Amino acid sequence: MHTNLPTSFQTFLDASEILEPPSPPIIDQRRRFTSTPDIILQPNSVSSVQKILCFCHKNRITVTPQGGNTGLCGAAVARQGVLLSLSKLNKLREINLADNSMTIEAGMILQHAQQAAAQAGRLFPLSLASEGSCQIGGNIACNAGGLNVLRYGAMRDLVLGLEIVLPDGTLVSHLQPLHKNTTGYDLRHLFIGSEGTLGVITAATLKLSACPQTTATAWIGLPSIDGAVKLLTKIQSHFDERLCSFELISRFALDLSAKFSQLTKPADADWHILMALTDSVPDTDLAEQLAEYLYRQGYENSVLAQSEQERQELWALRENISASQRNLGTSIKHDIATPIARVADFVTECSAALKARFADIQIVCFGHLGDGSLHYNTFLPDIMGNEVYEYEDIINTIVYRHILKHCGTIAAEHGIGKIKNHWIPHVRTEAEIALMRAIKAQLDPHNIMNPGKLLP
Amino acid sequence: MHTNLPTSFQTFLDASEILEPPSPPIIDQRRRFTSTPDIILQPNSVSSVQKILCFCHKNRITVTPQGGNTGLCGAAVARQGVLLSLSKLNKLREINLADNSMTIEAGMILQHAQQAAAQAGRLFPLSLASEGSCQIGGNIACNAGGLNVLRYGAMRDLVLGLEIVLPDGTLVSHLQPLHKNTTGYDLRHLFIGSEGTLGVITAATLKLSACPQTTATAWIGLPSIDGAVKLLTKIQSHFDERLCSFELISRFALDLSAKFSQLTKPADADWHILMALTDSVPDTDLAEQLAEYLYRQGYENSVLAQSEQERQELWALRENISASQRNLGTSIKHDIATPIARVADFVTECSAALKARFADIQIVCFGHLGDGSLHYNTFLPDIMGNEVYEYEDIINTIVYRHILKHCGTIAAEHGIGKIKNHWIPHVRTEAEIALMRAIKAQLDPHNIMNPGKLLP
């Protein structure tokens, strides 16, 4: 299509900013989609991003922004045009201790952002499985969640300000760390979660917190999800924001992970909770308080981490679920949430419906019960590879029917991308979709930004 | 204009929903603007709101939503058409303890919302001066702030879901308490802070927290704002989210309030901090920890509340500033914020510039230093009444010039309304204003919703 693209970009970009599409081509995190862009651009500066978008806007060339390429819904897959890698825009611009804020560029890897905060004696709390390679811009574009949302909020809650290049190359910059600001419609939140369809996030000012000084980690075996929800309610009433993580793990998920990790299971039960409390005030007896509380409340099937090694082993059991389930083949994943009060009914009813349709289906169910958010991964034992996706629509239909019955969402923390956008009309009203289209048309009249993603 | 309005509305509303404009007419909180609507409607149900908007949309009749009429920027002042009072939509619909959420209607008074949460053993943390009469819908429409933002966030951060009637009468309802949900552009945040220009908020699902079990309250006299910012940074690093309020009060503001309140000043200093720490875990020695910390850090000019009465007296000194300053006449108020690190320079430079222009100007400066947010009220001693507004543009120009120099905002927590919308082009870019207009045009093509407010 655009065979003269390199020549065109050479007129205004540095040679180091223009890359040939690699061979073999870039595929996505789930090894499901292949990017086939005409060109890969890796701008060194925000002004290069502006020049690229201005040129693409004028010449109707599509642009797909890409961060760490760790997305699970195909939002960063480029079929044609420009694949815009933000990797070189990765600088720390400012840390402001009075405002507990940090301004960093979009291409900074999440782990580096965590480290930059730690070096300044602060915590940047977003934490998720791909933190070693995902980038802040992608985290914002997808409104990433993860392990610490209960205490610190999702990515949306951690953004104080954004710097954005609009599809026509215009720069909009609001990076000042303002903790209160209500001057007209809040456009920042439109860009958070917009998956690269409205412009390119080039930098962000993020909220920091005090570093935790104490951690208490407990594993509790329980007979039911309802029992786990009751425990959550009690712990939240008593420990409030000290509760940082409250993870649910099914017996099947734990069995897989324990075998893979070669670790002993901390408890024998149908359902398991791994919870972490943290406190930034030093010298508090948090572990003792938690132990006493669980004992008083009669939770006997529980283990408290007595050392850093024990804490790491408990977390390894949780974190290795994803890796361990690969032995079951390729899964159809669901990134869902319901009101916490309805998680138990959803799991019971949906699992029964799936088993009625596919007698031997295997369900790996785990996730962030403290947010009502589940990873609900389904495997068909006879199908190991990507052929399983032939059943995706049937399985999704069953799962999402139950999700909607229980007032839930089909996209909790992974976004919509290209695999779920045809579901948007089931979860948003016509008026809302019309408004989304009007916003998109105003900012991106030629539909160059990440076409085919997010919007139905 | 619309002399047949009562007859028209009688065809589809109950008689109790239609009110004559009262005599004397409704004036706003600051006694500055008079509402002169053709009719006042007070719907009993969400479906009545839908019918009203559908009718007004078809007949091009303007609609100004009004909650408790406590706004400070004139956003709820109706010049003509319908004044839509939400007061009768004031029910508690649901409290959900597992999700720590509460669904209430827009017309519920903030204090009643706090009480409903308390009765369920939870805290709804929004707290501000007009909480006895302001309504939740207005709080959301203006993104209200107040005293507990530091710990719990502003109204925006407390909204899990909204029910909205769009300008054409269409209902959009997302009241499920989902803690993670990213399905397309986030429209909820567009409506929060939109001041009734995009539709009518009829209900909301709000986040609740655990009730504080312990409070520690301290008053500290300091020689400078810079010193107060240093104290804030230390306290946040040590006590993190236990810090709930961190209020700044100038010597002049304290003198006024102490005289008015007939209370002794807790310290002699140019600047004062009133701070509150809270903890929801019972039996913690928070007051002792705070006293020890302040002593160790050398803050000798400080007082810790030793009883509930002492706590209330310290807060009375803070809360009576607004009432006490009325003796100075009518003020030109500023609801501003800067990055916390720049508050001191802003105050020094701006006060000098104002005094250079008006030698005898009096400045009552106080507010939420923990959020960088100030009430910066200016009085011209020779002018007691509303004639002072003749100087509003001159004074605003000086204040906002310094605010913008220090990367601040002209509207922290009171909104824009009709008194600041001509300033929007100074703080938002052309592209942003074009997008705001496109959003408005898509939802409200006949511009019936609260015209002349918020947008420039």
C-alpha cells in the first residue's frame, strides 16, 4: 500500500526512528495475532510523535500505538500503516515529593516506574504479572488493574495528569500535579482506557504513596466463595485500607500451580484466599493483629507467612497459576467482574452451564475477589492449540450471558481491543455508543488511530 | 415566553410536581444571582424526569437542574424555562456491604447520605461546609471536594456508577457496584463535573469506607507556608492514608474566626495547620503516636486535642472562618489550587501584586493545603456590598495570572458555573474546547441543558 513510506518519514524523522518490520513478524502476547504494519516508527521525542501524527492525519495512514506488547485483547496489533512504538520515550521527567507525584514518559516499563518511585522513598503501587515488560502508556490506555487495586485503585485512579498528542498532531499537555481541578468536562478520563483510538499518550503525572513498612500475608482455605466474601467484608470493616490484596484461587487452580511450582499446598479446601495487609507506619504489629483477628473469628484453616521466604512461596502459588495452566493447552480467557456479592452465584451458575454444553471443559478460576474481578479461563481438553478459538463465540456467549445476569462486566482490567469490540453493543446503550462515535469523529475524523479496536 | 407551560406539563405530570415560581424569587447561595424560571418542576420519579426532558427537548425549552442551591458559581441559577428541582428524588435505594457501596438518588442531602452510611456501619466520607443542605446530585455535578479529599478523594473518586437522563429523555443507567470496568470510553467521568449541561443525574452508586475508630487532631503554628508543606511531606511519608485533613489558616483568618467564635487562639504564628488523622482499626494509640512524632520532629508550637470538646473547638476555629469574614463585607472569592510545592510562592507573589494594585485590600487565605487547594477571598474595605463585583475582573486577572504562572487551576472544587466560563479559554486548549462542544452538541443538540454555564 504505502511503499514510499520510509522515504516520506525520512524527510522529517531521524534515521534511528524508522525501523523495518522485523522477520519473523511481531506477534501478540497470546500468540494469536500477527502485526503486519508497513513501517515501524520509534520516535525519540514528543515532537516526533506530533510530526508523525500530523503526516498520517494528512495522508490517511493508520497508526497503531504499541507499548510493551503485553496486551491480552489485541489492541496493539497493527494490520497495516504505522506501528508506533513508544519504547524510546521512557524518561523520568520529574519526581515531586511535596505532591507525591512522578511525571514519566509513556514508554517507561512499569517496573522501572516502580523502581524510580522507590529510589525517591515512595511507592508507585500498580503491580501486575507483566510489569517487567509492559509500559506505562499501555497501562493507561487499557486502564490496567492488578494486585493492589483494592488499596490504591486501578491505573485510572493513579493518573493526575496526561500529555497527549491528538490524531492531527496537536499537543494537549496537563502534567501539573493538581489534586483538585474541575475546569470543564474531564477529558483525561476519556483517554484513560481508550486503547490508542483517540490519540497517543506521551507522558503522565502519577500519584505516589508512602512505602509500606510492614506486611502481613495470610492464606486461608474456605469451603465456598460465599465464605470468602464474608471474610472480605469482615477484614475490610476491621482493617479498611490496610487490606492491599485479596486473591481468590480455586482448588483446581491451586493444584495446577502447586505441582508446577513444586510447593506444598498451604491448605486443603475447595477455595483459597491469599491476602496481604500493608502499613506504612513503622513498628506496627500488623501480622500479630491479623493472626489474632483470624483466630478470634474462627478461621483455623489458615497459614500466616512467618518469613519473607514463606511470603514469597505463598505468592508464587498465586503467580504461577498462569504459567502452570499452559499445560492444559490454549485457553479462552475471560477478564470479568461482578459486584462482589454476586461472584459466588455467577461462578456456580456459569460453571454449570459451561459443563452442560462441554462435559469435559476445564475451568481455571482465580483472581482479585477484593475487586469482584476474576480470571475465568476455559480449556477444552481435546484441543490444545489455537483451534480452540473456533469455540470462542459459543463459550463467550455462555459466560457473558451469566455475567450480564449478575450485573457484571465483560472487561474488568484487560480492555476490549479487537477481540471484544463486537460485544460493546451488549453492554453499552445506543446513546452511549453514538456519543463514543461522536467523540472519536471529532478527534480523529479520518479514523487513523487504531482502527478496528475498542469501538464496535 | 412560555405562558402555557403549566398546562403543557399537567398533561403528563402529577399536580404535586408542578410549582409556581415563589415570591420572593430564589436567589443563589452568595446572594448574587436571582433565578427567574417560567416554572419550577419537582419530579417524583425518574420517569417524570424523562418525560420532562423529552418534552423540553422537543419544544426547545431550557432546563436548569438544581439540588440544594448551595453552589458558589451560579451553576444552578435559571434565567428562564424550567428550573428542575431534584429534591423529591431523595431515596436510599440500596446499601451493599460486600461491595462497600450505597445507591442513592440525586436529591438526597449529603448529611442524610452520611447518616445512611453510618447506620449501616460504614462511612461516606465526603464532608463540606454546606453538607446540611447540599444534595448528592449537585455534589457530583460539581465534583465537590471538602475536608476529607486527602484520604478519600473528591466526589469523582467516590462514584462507582451513575443513572443519568440524557437531554432527550433517554435513560442511561450503570448503577452496578463494579470496582473494575473498562468497556469503551469512560462517559461516567464526563458527567461528573459537567454542572448539569449534559443531562440530569438521577441516582448514583457511591463507595463507602470503614468507619474511623480513632481520631487524632493537632493544631500547629508555623512561621511560613513552606514550613507547613515540609510538615505535610513528613506526615504523609510517616502516616500515609491515616492523614485525613491538613488545613491551612493564615494569621488574619484565625484572628477573625477566634474573635467571632469567642475562642482562644491555639498558637501565635503567621500560619497555622489543623490536621486530623483517623484510623479504622480499633485500639490504636494514634494520638500518642502523633504527639510523639511532632515532639521528635521539634514542632513545639502545637496543641493536641485531649478531648472531644477540644477537638470540636479546634474545628470551630477552622469552620467559622467563612461566617466571621462576612463582617468584612462581600468578597471576591477564589477557589484555586496549585501543586502543593508552589502554594507558598503563589501566596507571596499574588498577595504582593494585589496589594500593589489595591493598597488596603484584605485577603482571607485558608483551605486544604493537603490538596494544594485554597480559599483565597479578597475584600475591598470601602465597599461592603455587591458593588465589589465591579472589581471582579481586575482582581481575578491578577489572581489567575499568578495561578497560571504556578501551574495551578482557577477552579478546584466549586466548579465553573456562570462566573468563570469566560476563563475556560485561558485554561483549556482550542482542541479541548472543540471536543467539549462536540460532546455537548451530540448529547444536547438544541442546547436546552443549563445554557450559559460551564462552556465558554
